[in-house]
Amino acid sequence: MKQFQFNYENRSQLRKLLIRIRDWCENEKETIPPFFHIFSVTLDKDAITDICDIIHEEMPDAEYIGCSTYGNILQGDLSPAEIAIVLTVFESSSTKIEVLQYPLTEENDIDVTNVLIREVEARPWVKAVELLTTIRGMSMTDFCENLQHLRPDVSVFGGGALSGDMNQDTAFVFSGGRRFLSENTRVHFSESGVVFVLYGGDDLNIYTSYVTGWKPLGRELKVTRAERSVLKELDGKPAFDTYYHYLNIANDENFFVNTLEFPFHYRYHDIDILRAPVASNEDGSIVMTSDIQENVKARIAYGDPRTILNSVREEGLRMERFCPETIAIFSCAARRTFWGDDKVGRETRPFQSLAPAFGFFTSSEFLRTGRYVNQHNVTLVIVAMREGPVKEGKSSVFIMEGGEKIGAVSMIHRMATFINAAADDLRQANRLLQLTAITDPLTQLFNRGETQLRINTLVEDTRGVFSLIMIDLDNFKQVNDTYGHQTGDRVLTGLADFLKQAVDKEYPDRCAADIRKRILNCELTSYFAGRWGGEEFMVVLPGAGILQASRFAETLRAGFAEIAFAEAGKQTMSLGVTEYIPGETADTLCYRADAALYEAKRRGKNRVVVK
């Protein structure tokens, strides 16, 4: 496999280069048709058509694909030219390449991917699929999800077209060559389309990977409202508010550019995904490049140069063992804006030490990891190819320049670590504050305010039955008067611990057993105990009818009577049980529980009364 990379200057320069390469191919007796990638920062289709015409004149058998880009990568670095041309010459007679192009919209994306799946199935030789696609204005979720049905041994990789001005919506893909000899034009452009390249053959080896280096920052945000690719709310607030609050980014025409370096970070298909917004709406919702599901927890991410370069080094050393002959790089436009034009080569140029490296800066990156094809943002997708086995005595060494400067930029890493640690401390403090506000300090059960609030909510929201058990310690004043308040407190905490254990034993996996760790997660469907005041307690049993509640109350009464406290000895309690009657108020319900408890006291204590 040989590769020729050059910037387009003019027609004469291109023709001379092609003649020289053609002569070399003829001398080497290459039989596989030449294959071109053409990447263009300019949207000038006439210029690209002119280039393709010259290619056809000098190499009639050639195939070519390409797209508009935010920048081109030649020899591992940002190219200064508007148009970059890469010619790959495959040397093995078993290598096969085939190009397919289709219109692509949200209405036909499933049909297009189904066609691709059938085409691949019909060609057992296919080992990989490269894709160049337009994505602006559409969600790529269905497109990517359906590609999981490709044969599991087929790699998928590629990038989304863009233009030199990221604020422009226009971008295109194209393909052409010998397939269109009978048509009026040999190059087909599409502003809503996808180009697939099928690669395969016995001797073709392919290695794919990706690098991010972006790290989550600050607290988790829960997606509370989303509709396909429109992210509406985070933590119950308009999604845009997050960018305005934390980054002071305005809701204007520059939103896409300003947020590109700060994507959302979350788990999807068992890998970390970065997802960048592409637009903001007047209602505060944000349009993403792909669907995002409700209840997903995401964090804003930031680029850390040290982490990025370390990730590049690790990946380069792994790729070194593959001994590639060519390397394709699909790098997000955000990574170019992050580094700046003078430094962006720090993360791409090292791959040139292994093999000729080329590519472009994309609107999105695509890579199959395991079964799934994932759409990435702010990511570096790297694809290495080689024909045949590793040649004996031939090896490549990954060279990373500027390693001594990595520490100089690690201040970003240290500041981010400080911010994350401070955010963790704040979360812990808020959690403790919330816990303090809803729990009784002595017993660590819910306090009366929280217990009453949850009963009120059950009355308002319940779709089924629930019951209350009101408890009062018998002769508790006598315990305090005889043994003192410390002993009395031990009896109260002993009863609280007994209630926690009894509820958890009767109803496993509820929130009662480890109240400090689980009380904040206790849902309305969970059974729980609260301190009502003094020596009175309330057990709330959602879903339990009067018979179940009364049996449980008797279990509580009998079990507590067997506990022997130091100094105070065995104690008893009286219990009143009642079931919610649809339509009654929470006050009426609690009054009936209190009346049942009073009746138990009146009948001699240490008993259960049901009302």
C-alpha cells in the first residue's frame, strides 16, 4: 500500500503530479484502480469538479470520494491549502474497494442503512465501511442504531462534513469516477447525503480506535425532559440555562461555536460519549447532534491538554504494534478550535511517525465499538490500514514531540481537580443539610414534618391503598422519672432501631435499615417509620390494607415487648391502625389513627386497636 498526499495549487500542478504517479503505478504494474480522497474547506463545487475532470483524464479508472471540511489534515498536520488530495494505491491483488452514495434524511435513514446492510451481506469480502455524511439539521440516532445489524466483523468509521465557516449550515459530500462513465457528470454532490466506501480482501488489515482526553467537570445533571435530539430540561430547568449559568454563553447565533469545546459527557452503549449541542432555541431547549434519553445523567466536559496528549501517546504505542501503512484521522472541529491552528498538530502529527496520516476536521465522528456504531463529538477517530502481514524487519516507532511541555499546561488539570473536589464537598454538605432537615436527630427516623409531608403526598397521589400504624410507648414518663432522660433516650433509640429492622425484615430492600445512607432515596412506595413527637411514632405502609397492617402491628408489639433494656428492663407499646379511605383528608386519616391509639391505651395498653 502506497499513499501520495498533496495540496491542490492549480490545474497544471495537479496534472504533473498525476502523470508522475501514473507512470510510477505503470512501472510497478499496479492493478487495483487508484483511490482518491478529496477534502475541501471551500464550498466551490466547480473547483472540485475541475479537479475530478483532470483525475479522470489522467487516471480514467480512478474512484474518488470527498466532502467539505473545517480543515484538512495532510502528513499528520493541519494543511494550509483549501483543497487537499490523497491518493492511495493498493498493491495486493486481493484488495477490493467499492463506493456507494445515497441521499440521506431523517425520513429515509433506516432505508439507507438497510440497503447498506444488504450490500455488505452480498459481499463477504467486506471488512470495513468508511462513511462521509452530512448531518446538519438531522438526528443521526436511527442511522447509527440500525448499523448494529451489520455483520459483527465489519468495522465502521468516518466523519461528518462541515465547511470552513462553522456557522454555515451548508456542507456536502461527493463521489465519482469510473462508475459514472455513461453519465453527463462524473462527480455527484449531495448536501443531504452519505458516501460509503466498502473495503476488503484477504490481505487487508484494519485497526480502529478513538481518543477524547476531555474530562467531566462539576456536578451531574439529570436529563428531565428530552424529545429525540432536542434536550429541553436539565434538573427541571431549561437546558440552555446550564451553559449560561456555568459558562456565561449567550443564546445567540454564536451558540454553536461557543459551546463546541464544552460537550456533555455521559455513558452510552457502555462507553464514554461526548455530545455537543448544535443550536439553542428561544424556549431554552438545545438541539443535539443525536437523540438523548430522559433520566440520563450528564456532566459538562472540558479539554485537558495533558490528558489529551497522554491519551494520544497511549494510543500511538498500541498502534505501533500494528505497523500501519496508512492512517486516516477524523478529528472534531472543536479540537482545532481548542488547540488553535498553530498547536492542533500536537495531537495528530505524532501518527505521521508511524505512517502517512491524513484526514479532516469534522462535524461528528463515527466509529463502531463492539456491536454499536457510535456518533462522537469532540473526538479523534483513528483508522490504520495495512496490506498483508507485518513485513519482517520492518517496524515503525511512535514519536511524540514536546513531551516536556505537557506539565506546563497541567494547571488546567489541577484547577479542574480543585473544582471537582469543591463540587463533591458541596454535594456532601447539601446532602447532609437535606438529611438534617428531614430526620429526627435522636432516632435518625424521618421527623414529623417529613412524615406528615409524605402522608399528605400519598393522600393526594395514591392510586391504591395504604395504612398507618401510630405507636406510643406505655408508661414512658415513669421511665424518665425513675431512670433519667438518658435511659429514656436509649429506650427511644432502641424502639427506632427495632422499627427500622422490623420494617426492613418484613419488606426487604426498603429504605428503613440503613437510614443514613438510604433515607434520601426512600420513595413513596417504600414503607418507613417516623418519629411523630415525644414517645409517639408513625409507621407508613403504602400498598398495605388493614389486615396486612394489623398483622404487622401485632408483630411489632410482640417483638418490642421481648426487648430488655439496661436499667429500664422490658417495655411495651400501644398501637393504633387505620387504612386510608379514598376522599378523606390527611388530617382525618391521622385523627383516626390517633383515636385507635387512644382506644388501645384506654383498654389497658400493650395492644393493637384497628379503626
